[in-house]
Amino acid sequence: MRVYTASQVDEELEAAKRDYLQASVGITETNKLIIPKLLDWYLLDFAKDLESLLDWVCLQLPDEMRKQAIECLERRGRDSLSQMVLMMPYDFSFRLLLHQ
């Protein structure tokens, strides 16, 4: 659980977003980009379509990971963009962490 401060909430939320995307985005052995289902559900909050969503996601990734993601997407050839992307299912299980 993160605690956010009023004076730095923008920076802290930005860091949380980057951490989430870095932990949730990946590339399969068959060169498909994996993104969280949450981004698909709220696509229009981030972008106008899948292509611009993937551009936005790539911009959030660290340099090496961004480079790999872009290379993966550029290798698609004639495949549609939706065939190059796998949505990671959302985990609906509730987790409660208590600190003593």
C-alpha cells in the first residue's frame, strides 16, 4: 500500500503509474505485447484507439523495455495490431494486507 502526500501527489501518482505499467507489460516468446486488461477496459481514458494506447504505453516504459516493445510492434508485418496484443486477465481476488 502506498501513502500519498498532498505536496507531492502528482509525482507519486506518476511513479505509481510507471511502476504498474512496468510490472504489467511484457512480451511473449512469440513476439506479442502483453498489456493489462484494465487498459483495454478504460482505453478511451488513455487514448482514442488501440494504436494510440500502445504508443502511450510505450512512452511510459523504461528505455530498454520501450525499445523491445516498439521492435515487437514493428515486426507485425501484415498482422493487425489486435493480433499482436494479448490482454492479461484482471485478477479480481481481493487482497488485504495488515501491518502490525
